Amino acid sequence: MSTPRAGHPLTRRRFLGHLSAAAALLMLPRKALAQAGDPKRKLGVALVGLGRYSANQLGPALRKTQHCRLAGVVTGDRAKGLKWARKYGFPETSVYGYDTMGQMAKNADIDIAYVVTPNQVHAENCVAAARAGKHVICEKPMATSVADCDTIIAACKAAGVRLWVGYRLHYEPHTAEFCRLAREKVFGSFMKMEGANGFIMDSDTRAATDWRLDKKLAGGGPLMDMGVYVIQAACMAKAEAAPVAVTAKFGRVTLPQVFSQVEQSISWTMEFADGAVASLRSGYDEQISRFRAEAAGGWARLEDPAFYYEEPFLTTSRGAPEFPKVNHQLAQLDGMALELIEGRPSLAPGEMGRRDMAVVEAIYAAAASGKRVAVVS
Ligand code: NAD
């Protein structure tokens, strides 16, 4: 980790002051303070879907979170759910099937349902969770269409529950600082952005088993998966504004047996209302993860890996600020729990997931037609 250079606007101390949970707790109303301070009153999270992300990242993070804990699971495999109950110490009665999610309504131990299933299934899982009266975190991408995002948002509104998208980077210090630089126009308004995010998926074996290559379950290829992070970064650079139009081009297919349903790679541009342009790329053909934004008064860069679980590393034309290294999932889960406890607006609300899905739909339409496509928000 590097040290802040003279002239950088944010010191470590100021940042820690900004994020400190302890400081935030001091501002809480009494009831919320009791809830946050008592380990028995941590918010209960049920993981919906026990695949890789739940098993390797979210479950382990929920052992360390201060403001929430794993309180149940939803799985198609009851034996697996019972193993989770033993491993994480929650009652067997808190293991549900996808078809019995409605019964969570009676379980006061569960406050939040975190949907971690393949993209196409998010909508039905989120709606079921909302109808059971649970707050909902939906993994990215929020769904596979804007229409499904609208269905999720409507279900959460009708149930009076909160909806987040699992955008972990909004709770990560380097990315949060990048957002601040953009929001406060520290270098002026970012007008030129460039970025890419992808990994190499080249095995026939994986193609046979990974839903990410199944158009119906994934909704699309790397754009839906890794590309969403680059879309996010471009919007962050514009203080969360949505682009007004996009152009796009599918990349060359070198492995037709693997990429028979979804694109292997795609590049696109996003134009914003003030004339700013982002040139971006995502692919399952390149190990890459970076983002750079330029303004008249300076630049900021999220170094490779900008979007992976390893700490992204922010450098700017004024130097490299120093921030604590955090576990992304832990920071996100505690950040979201605190937003709920404190009644604060979310950094990653459902509307943001819908905005990004509108961009994804416009990008696919532009790539298919070869035309510039307006983004309808
Ligand atoms: P995975 O394939 O490892 O797990 C998916 C789970 O969903 C499996 O347990 C599977 O049994 C279950 N499932 C439920 N309904 C299903 C259905 N109808 N068809 C197939 N499987 C079904 O996938 P994963 O890598 O854990 O990804 C899950 C979600 O999490 C995706 O939306 C992905 O984009 C997201 N994700 C986010 C991050 C992040 O950094 N935020 C990282 C990884 C994955």
C-alpha cells in the first residue's frame, strides 16, 4: 500500500473518520443503537442460493460482520442446507426450499434475503423474498431485463421492504474515494473514461456446466457478468448519472464451441449528457480489470485489478491515497445493514441496478444493429 502524496485531498485519517462504524453508531437513535450494539440483535441474513459466491465469499464474510449474521438459507438441496445450519449455527427450521420461501414470513430471525442465484432466477427469488416481508439484496446483474427489474422494484415497494443490488465496490474505500472525486469534481468533471473487465473462459468442460454460457440463465455473456462493473465505474465517474446513448460491437469469436449462445467479448461506448464519453470492453477472452477517468484538472485510475476481490488501488494525478484494505463482502454486508439500522438511503439501491440493466439492453441493441442507441431510463 502506498502513502498519500502531498496535495492529495483525502488523508487516511479523514477517510477512516468518514467510514468509521463507531462514529456512525454515535449518531444512531437509541433503539437502533441497541440493535446494532447487541450481538444477539445483529440483522439476520438468509442466503438464497448456495453456489460458489455464497460458499466462498458471502458465508465466510457473514462470520465476521458486526451488524448482520447468517440466519438461514434457501436451497434446492435440503441436505446441503442442513450442513450449512450445522456449520454456521442456525436452526434447521431456517433451511428453506425455493418453493417454501413464503414460510420465511413467520421467521423473525431473518430480516434480509440475499439472492445469489443465476441471473435469470433473480426476479422470481426477489419477489418471493419481498412477499415474505424480507428486505432484499439482489446480486448483480439485478436481472436479465429492465422489465424484470421493474417487477422486483414493484414487489419490494408493495411489501414495504428495502432493495439493494450486491454492488460491493460502493462500500470499498478506494472506489468510494473515486466516487467522491467525481461527485465533488475535485479534478473537474471527468470527460474521458476508458476501462475493461474480463477473464479467460476457454474450457469446453466449463461450457458444459456453467450457466454463465447459457443465454437463458445468464441473459447474456461477459457484458452481463463482468461488463456491469465497467458500466458502474463509468456512471460513478459521472456522479451516478445514466448515459444518454451507446454504441457497441461484438468481438471476434475464436471458440465457437464454447460461445455458441453468448458473446465472447464486446466493446462499447457510453455518451453522457455533458458530452463525456466512456470507451469500454468486457470479455471472457482476456484477464483484465482496469478503469481510468480524465478531467481538465487531472485524472484518476483504478489499477488492475480494479473490480476483483483483491483491493482495487486508486492512483490519481495528485498521488496515491492510502486506504485500509477491506474484505469487500464484509464491508458491503455491514454497510447495507447499517443503512437499514440507521434509516439512511442506500449506496446501491434497486434503481441503480435497473439503470445498469437499461444500459445493458441498449448496448446489446447497438451491437446487434450497428447503430447508436439512446438509453431509455
Ligand atoms: P453458482 O453457479 O456457483 O451458484 C448458483 C446457485 O444457484 C447454485 O447453488 C444453484 O444450485 C442455484 N440455483 C437456484 N436456482 C437455479 C436455477 N433455476 N438454475 C440453476 N441454478 C440455480 O453461481 P455464483 O457464481 O455463485 O453466482 C450467483 C450470482 O452471484 C450471479 O448472479 C452472479 O453474477 C453473482 N456473483 C456476484 C459476485 C460479486 O462479486 N458481486 C461474484 C460472483 C457471483
